[in-house]
Amino acid sequence: MESVDIRESVNANISRSLDAFRVFIRRSPFAAVWGVVGLILVLMAVAAPIISPNDPLKTDFNNMSAPPDGDSYFGTDQIGRDLLSRILYGARISLFVALASVLLGTTIGGVWGLVSGYLGGLTDMISQRFVEIIMALPGLILAFALVLVMGAGMWTIIVAIAVTRVPFGARIIRSVALSVKETAYVEAARGIGASQVRIMARHVAPQCFAPFLILFTVHLGTVIVIEASLSFLGLGVSPPTPTWGGMLGEASALLYPFWWHVFFPGVFITVTVLAFNLFGDGLRDALDPRLRGTL
Amino acid sequence: MRTYILKRILYAIPTLFGVTVLIFAIMRILPGDPLGAYYGIETIINWTPAQRAEILRDLGLDKPIAVQYAIWMKDIASGRLGESFFRGDPIIEILAQRGPISAQIGIISVAISWFIGLPVGIISAVRPNSIWDMCTSFFTVLFLAIPGFWLGLLIVVGLISWLQYKAPIVSVQFWENPWTNFQIIAGPAIVLGLGQAAFIARMARSSLFEVLREDYVRTSRAKGLIERLVIARHALPNALLPVLTLSGVLLGFVMGGSVAVEQAFTVPGLGKALVVAAIDRDFNVVQNIVLFYAVIFVLVNLFIDLLYGWLDPRIRLN
Amino acid sequence: MLGLRASKSAIWLLICAVTAMLMAVACGAAEPEVVTVVETVVVTEEIVKEVEVEKEVIKEVEVVREVEKEVIKEVPIEKVVIATPSPTDEVFYVRPLDPFPKSGGTFRTGAHGPPAHFDWYASGTIANHGVQSPMYDALLRRDPRTSDVPVIPDLAHRWDVSADQLTFTFDIREGVKFHDGSDLTSEDIKATYDRIIFPREGLVSLRRTLFPNVSEVNAPDDYTIEFKLSEARALSNMMVAFSTEWNLISKKETLEQYDGNLREVDDHPGTGPFKYVERNDDQWVMEKNVDYWSPDAPYIDRIEHIWLKAWTPENTAALLGGQTDWTMWLAPKDGKDIGNKPGLNSIRQHLLIWHGIPLNNKRKPFDDKRVRQAFALVLDQQALLDVTADVKATLFGGGWFTDGTPYGLPLSELEQRKYFRHPTEEDIAEARALLAEAGYPNGQGIAKLDLATRETINQRLRAPAIQAMLKEGLNIDTEIRVIDVSAHGEEIKAGNYDIAVEGGAWAFIPDPSFYIKDLFGRCGDRLCDGNTAFYENPEMDKKLRALEVELDQAKKIEMSKDLATFLDQEMPWVPLDTTEITYWGYWDHVKGLMPANSDFYANYELHKWDYVWLDR
């Protein structure tokens, strides 16, 4: 009896997702195109060791700050490292930090919101106060303080940014959980004596998946900018690891920096943010337009 | 309505209390202390443990954490917020000098975002998929993607290269010299304003786009109202509610973003003070500035909640 | 049932797979393999030229006693000229060299700051006296009007040195008034120097090291101050110590009131040409002291010291955009061409700061001098300096001793010395042999070394360069560890590092017995303050002691040559550079400074501004 219920709900869910995907392609072809751009960027990062023309750490003291030419398409940096290779490798860090921190933050926030929304009552009220406390601190400022505390490094930056994403997940998923809680099939499951954990995992969580996916994509762009801002403020991933924000930080030490030091990392940041934003928007419009006001 | 207001305000109090605890906890587990900045990183000197202890005692850093927290609470209650470790300056003076400039930047950027974002969004929603819509969408997504500090850097370098112009770097309040004050705040306000305007335009477009397809709008059209009135009188008020909420959320974006943007423009605002104090480990200044940001953020969102409740009866009755 | 499980887990599996893939990517990226070839560097022509100019400055030291009133002639930095006005002509004033200086105007400086506290006796940064010295005077000063910056009178207008060089007596100007209207007497100067030389328990005094041999300070009458020395030192060293702008005179009453601790006192009376107006987080404002003891001076009505950090783009932008009139902290790349811009000028200053790469002698493998020598052989100092040349300039030159002094090794000689030249094939081979001899063939047996650095732009660039050179030359792996600025000094002093990207010490007195001792010697029962490499060797201390007490300049130079050879053998750390360059930039309307495009050697000693006027 119970399994039939679930099968129907999940099957319905899947077919709805497939529909949504078709709608997504049809309704926002641009977003789909940008999704492909995002995918290319990710692939580029993954394939960096294969496609980059040079070792990103290989210094050449005879060729410091050389302008773009046939040897190095994007020029070289202050200690003669190939900028194109550094940008390709930098994509790994920037994208990984973005994806990992959003995934971590949204997942923690999502579980939190799910439990809090489903259980309701005092638990919900207290947990919402905690969410509000974290939310009261502007994202970049909170991340800045946390990285200061934990020391700059890739993992600390991921954790710091993830913390700033938790409240978003907690709020949105909570509201979904609240509405799902009232549906007939959840009541039915409760009626036949399913445990709370089981109901949350089997019945409520699947309904939260679409908002989760949307949250995930929509926040990627924001997070990439936060990471770049932290690097700009001197709290980036440690050298010699290349990151886009770090390259900008190094270049902006001069009033008139070499243009290629500034231009290429900036363009890559902008394009990446653009791709994730537009893809996320399209995805949201296709999957769950109700979330428009809240994300 | 009164119970709604009271309830909202009561909710805000524990939040603010929690914020102080959170900030304080973060500050006191920070590695490093102000002594490095105290003696200058240009010089490496050996002070004896006794000298070190004496200075830490002077700064009040030798007391138990709970006592330090209590002292901070007392300082907040007294309205002076304590003193900077460095130079012994009262922190309230730093806030009084830097706060108005950052506040102006924030308010003007919000105003810019509404003045630009709203009309753009409305026209796009009314004429979807027109050339105008395409163009504005392009600029909207572009400004959403460009990091503010980055745009700021480009503007500063551009102005200095072509016009030999640099905005004043010493803080001047509006009532002291409006023109100088305007030059200080113009750059960051525009950059932050454009960033927000993109959000506002996008939200206004999608929200109005949907409202225009609602039954009651169709009804008012059927009733023979001219299109302008339909939009202005019936559709817009409802479409603006989500835009208003978004603006509150965006405030966090402005305050966070302003730290990096103020740094890029060398604006003598709170953001710059925060970064400098954080690097020098002037915990007293950092925790008070962060608290100040949090208080403003909470209060503005409280205000928006109340406004929302006033505009939309469903919410206050819920 | 099976189908639904599969489809549900498929979604999660996908997420897991993506995450795992990204993790793998990032882990791979976090520690990319270092495969780097260090190549030799051709020194750019520009730098060669610059060094050549400096070479001409190196001349014999000559202590001129009882010379003419105003000493303005070509003299190099070390050639300390003591102006001792004769009794008949005891009025010496610093006046602008221009015949008709104008009065009035506001002078806005781009000042490195704000200072963390106001006690300049306990401060090692220009953030303090760079802005505080206009309000105070010192005993002697350096002449800011010429690039030789000779020693000239300030509050002391004439002085005597006893035949045994054990008593220094200074005559103080009469009629000098503090800003509160009271008279300056020798008691104030005694109180100040007691604060500097004999600080009470718990007070920090950074300039105490300039006077290790002063046993007492006396004020026999209101206008005489007397220093008793326990042991004679080279006269020029003593005069440099007395003339530094760091040792500004406070009022006795003030020092008593605050028990010598001026950390939070920003406005206490001085005798200087400018008075306190206001200070905040943006700037420090001062106004003309109309009762200043020097006639006509100062010429400026008001100074606004605007806080801008050294070597930042903001500082250059503020000058170019006309927000400031003068700054001394242009980033080298900006500073080099600022003189070409219409209306702007530049002056190049060599700060006497000594830099090297500290190797922790307390830890393995650096307890073995062969390893230290091997490191010095493969590290290409000139390339390491080139790496940061745009953001923070330091010039290669001088070797072990300050460039521009008679001790500094000429560039032609440095190019021959294997530890300083670009590493040749033989140098690399020798380094590898030394390492093998020490028991670490091909770098084996050396664990990944901790390369400690702090988050500043020059260290961010230099650290990877050091890392690459060590990997390529000696197959030694290092891990760059960024320490927060606030904790960096403590960490290095505690010895929690293997290699530090940069260590430094001031050559307040440009004599090896001062700075080499500070870097590698013992001071009493402990290591000296600058000895962050934890180098200990009684033989070194013996050599330094002999150099310290030697009074004859020619002999000192001979002894320093022997010391250089000894340092080569011992290699306590890897020497990098001996002066740090900063560019002054200023608008045409700022008058009274030394000629544009001058190139001079000094520490922070020319910031009183009584000699500057504005032509607007």
C-alpha cells in the first residue's frame, strides 16, 4: 500500500521533471545555451592538465610580465608564469570552491530547513532564530570574518562561504517542507504509522529536490564573486595555487597594471557568473516559478 | 496590526542578542593579536613576556572571555561602544565619521536601483521579447555578473588616466561640503546601484509579467480601462511586493559588496575601516562595525516586514 | 519497487559522482606538481646603470670637525659631516635655498598610517614620526635640502667631544618654547634621552640599541646636556645616533605625567614648527607654530597628513589626481615614470633596511652550514629582486654590507662572488655536492620544508620563485604557508619556520658592527633582536666586537673584508639586498626639497617640513 503511494509520487515527480526539462529547453533556449557554456567551463577545468599549454607554476625570470604573443596567448604574469595555463588551472579552484561551498551550504541548510519545517513547533521557532542570526550578517562580511578566524586556504574558504549559504537553503526548503507537510499523502503516511524520519526522507525530501537544484545553481554565481572578493581583500587561496581572484589581487597592486593581468581573469569571472546565473534562472523558471520572489 | 508589529519587534531582539554572541565568539577565536600592528611589521623586535603581558593587560585582553563580553555589553549600553585598541579612539567617533558616508552610499544606491531598475523592468514586462527587452536583458545579466569591486577598479584607473581625476579621500559629510561629499560617494553608489538595479529590473519584469496575466487584470482590461491605468493602478502595486522584499535582501548584498567596492574606490567608509581593523586585529573596532552592519540589516528588514504587513493584509493576519 | 529505488538513487548517485569528480579535480589542483626550471637572468640595463651611479657615491669617510657654518657640498651618506658652528657665529638655521620663499598654503601629504599608537620611542614605523615629527624637534638633524643629508644642528647649536671621545657635550638653543608656552631646558632633553636609553621596566624603547655605550645623561645647567660614554665608538656612529629624527624631544612634565608611556597621547607639547589641530581616521591636521624658534619658518600655514598605505595604487592615484601634494610611497613601477608627467617630480630614496632569506639555524637541515651554503648557491638573488621590482623595489648591491657605504661590496666584485652572482652550472653542481656531503644527496632526507610567508603582494610573488629555485636546483620540496600579518612576527621570532621568505633589519647606523650584530650576533645574554635565523657563533661575536670598538675607519674597512669572507663561509642566512627603494613624488608647487631626480640614502629623517614652501 505504502510502496504504491511512493511509486506514484516519485514517478509523477520524475515525469514532471522531464516535462520541466522540455519546458526549460523550449521556454529558455538562451539559458540552455548558457548551461552549455557553464558545462564547457567545468570541462575546461577538469581537462586543464591536458589542454593547458604550460605548467601553471613554471616560472621564467627572463619573461616576466610579457605581453600576449604566439608563445603565451594570454601573456605571462609577474614571475613569468603562463597566464592562460594559470587561468585554466585557476578555473579548477574557482569552480571547485563555488560548487563545493554551495553544495555543502545548501545541503546543510536544506536538511536543516526540512527538519525544522516538518517538525514545526518549538524546534522550528528556535532554529529559525538561528537562521536569522546568521542571515543578519551580510554574506561577504561573515565569510570575511570566518576566513580571518580559520586562516586563508581552500578548505577554510569553502567552509566560510558554505556557512553564508546555509540560511538560504534553510529558509526555502523549510517553506517547501511546510506546504508538503499538509498534503494528503503525507497525512496518509502518518496515518499508517510511518516514523517521522521515514516520512521526511521518503515523502518530503523528494519534493524539495527541485528547489534544492535551483538554489544550488542560482547561488553559484554569487559565490564565485564572493570568492574573488575575498582574494581581492587579501584572504584568498595561498600561493602558488592560481585562482582568478588571486590573479586580480596580484595585478591590482599597481595603479596601472599590465592590462592582460587584469583583463583575462576578469573576463573569465564575468563569463562564468553570467553562465551560472542565466542557467539557474532558466532552470528556476522551468522547474518552479514560485521561487522567483525568494531567490 | 499592532500585535503583528509587536511580534516582529520581539523576534528581532533575540536575533540581535544572538548576533552579538556570534560576532564575539568569532573575534575571540581569531588567531593573532594587535601587537604585531602595534610595533610595526617593518621592525621585528623581541619584547619580553612581561612587556607583552603588560600591553595585553592595558588592552583588556587578559581578562576571561565572559568578562570581556560583559564589558562589551556595558560599552554598548553606554552608547560609546568602547575604544579602539589602537590610539584609544572611541569607536562611536569612528562610526560617526565613517557611518554617514557608507549610509549615503547605501541609500543612494538603493534609490538608483529603483529609478533605473523599475522602469526598465516595467517596460520589458509590458513589451516582452521586443528589441528593448532584449537589450535590457543583456545589460541586466551583464551587471549581475560583473563583480562590483572590479568595475570600481576600472572606473578609478579610467578617470585617473584620462582625466587625471581622483575623488577626495578624506571623509567630508554632506552638511560640511555637499559637492565634495557627492564626489566621494558618487562612484561606489553608482557601481552598487547598477548591480542592484539589475536585480530589481529582473524581478520587476518577471513579477509584473505574471501579474499582467492574472484574472483581475484581464477583468480590468475587459472593463475598458486604458492600458496605462491597468498597469499603474492594478498590476503594479501587486507586482511591487516581491520587488520590495528583494530590495531588503539586496541590502545585505550592498553592505557586503560595499566592503570590496569601498576598498576599490578608496572611499573613507565603514567598509574600509573594517578591512583595516581586521587586518590589524583591532577586535574592538571589528566587532562593533560588524554589529553595526547587522543592526542596520535587521532593522531595515524589520521595517520592510512591517511595510509588507501593512500593504498585504494576508501576511499580518497569518 | 526496484525501479523507483534505482531512479531515486540515480539522482543522488549523480550528485555524488559530480562531487567526487570535483573533489578529485581540486585535490589535483591544490598541489600541482612543481616542475620548474630556473633560468639565469640577464640584469636589465637600467639596473646596471642605477648601481653604477651609486658606486660613485662610495667614498672615504671623513669626519670634519670645526667646519664652516652651512655644509652643503657633495658628500656621500657615510661621510657624516659634523657642522660645529664657531662661538662667534652660533646661529644656524635651516632656510630654503631659494632666495624668496613664499609663505602660506596647505600642504597635503600622502602619509603612511595611521599609526597604531603615538609612542614613537616604542615605534618602528614611519606611521609615527613621519607625521609626528613636524610637532617636535631633535637634538641634531639631517639637512633635507641636499641629497647628501649631512648632520646639522637642531635644538643643539654647538657641541664638543672630549679628547678621549668619552664625553659628548651639547649646547642647547635658548629661547625655545614648547607649544604650551613653557621654555625648553636641558632637563627636557635629559628626560627624553633617559626614556630612550634607560627605559623603566615594561617600556619598549627601540632606539636604545643606538646608545649601548652611554652610561649616563647629565644636565649640568639649563642649556647644556652631557652624555657620558662607557666606551668610545666611531665618532660618525655617535653623530648618526644623535641626529636621527626618531629621537624627538618630549617635555619632561609629559613624560612624568604618563610615566614614559605615550601610547595614547597624541597631543602633548613639542617645540616643533607645527602644532596639533585635529586627528581622525582620515588624516592628522597641524597648523603653523607662529612662535617657532627659527625665524621666518615655517612657511606653510597648515599640514594635512592624509592616511594612505605605502606602495598602494591609492597612494599614487591620490597624488596624480591632485588630492595630495607629496608622498614618499610610490610603488616603484609608478614612481619610475612619475617624473615624466607634467607638473610632477620624483626623488629616489634608499632606505637603509637589510633583507635576507632567514634559514632556521636551530632546525635540521640548517644546523649544517654546508646546507646553508648550498641554498645560497642555488638561490638567484638578482632574479628574486627582479620578481618584486614593480611592487617593492630593492636593489641588488652591497653584498653583506650596506650599499653606498665604504663597506658595501662593489657590483663588479659581487658578480665574481659565487654566493651572489647568477648561479652558474658549477655553482649548482657545487651546491649539490655540498648537500650530498652534508648527508642529503639529491635532497633526500630533507622533509618538505615550511616556507613561511605573509600576505603581502611582494611575498606572494617571491615565495613561489624561491620554491621553484629550490626544487630545480636542489630537488628540495617546500610548502608555502601564509601567516597572517598580525601573527607573522611572533611566529618567526618563536622560530616556527624552516625558511622565511623575508627577514630584515634596519641599518640605523650604517656600520656593519651595528647591523650585522643585530642580524647574527648576541646582545648580552640573548640573541639580538634581528637575529631571527637563530645563528650563534662565538667567533662571529668576537669579530663583531673587535669591529665595534675599532675607531679607525681604514682599519674598520679592512676588518669588514675579513668579516665578509667569514660570512660567506658561515652563511647564517641568504643575503638579498641592503637598501630598499622608495620614490617620492610631488607637484611642482612644492618647493624647498632637494633637487628633483636626486638619489639619496637615509632613513625616515626629513619630515619636519620647516624648510618647505608652496608656490601656488
